Amino acid sequence: MKITLNRVNENFHFELKNDRGHLVNVDARPEFGGNDMGPSPMELVLMGVAGCSGIDMISILKKQRQQITSFKAEVEGERAQVGEAKPFKDIHVVFYLEGDIIPEKAARAAQLSFEKYCSVSKTLEPTATIHYKVVLNGEEL
């Protein structure tokens, strides 16, 4: 796995590309000297949690022949001052699923993602606690 970074402007706008040619723009907010031309690196980390666990959950539920008509997630991160850095200390994830899905299977898919499969979450585990919940067809499980 390899990522290349190219500086786009005189501030903090970067274009990142993976070895398959997919592009992502990264920038800082204006209050930090950027131009807000893309998500911040820390926002990308939260996006990674959502994407990784989303792939896991959908894969698990598809194998169980559950009918997913809608899948969404919201991820929020709380940071703590550690020296000069501010790593995430708590990450809260809420999954919103709709469809003909057995509630226990949806809950188990989330549990398996965070406890076993999601490499992004496992990478963050030593420094951040990840809390999650599942809302299925409007009902919190």
C-alpha cells in the first residue's frame, strides 16, 4: 500500500493519490492557515472508521442474506491534548440501517466489525475508545 502527496497551493492544500490512481484532497481550515479545500487529516481518520466498518457490516449482512435498503453512519471524534498533539480519545459511531434485517444480525455485524475485522478501528484501539450503536428501521438496538 502506497500513498503519494503533492502540495497544491502555498498553504496546506494537498492532493493525495493511492497506487491505483484514486485522488483525495486534504486541507486545513482557514483558522489554521488553510483554504478548506478538503477534509482535514483527522477527518479522514473518522471517514476511515466509517468506511471500514461499513464495508465489514454490509459484507457480513449480505452473506447472511439480509436485505439492506439503506445504510448510513455518523462518526464523531473527541480529542485530548497529549503534549503538542490532539489524538482522538473517544470515537462515537452510529449506524442507521433500513431493510428486512434481523435485529440480532445487525447488532452482531457491528460487534464483529469493531472487535474483529475493522483494521482502521484496530489501529486506533491503543489510543481511542470506540463506542457504537445501531439504529435499525428507526429503532435503536
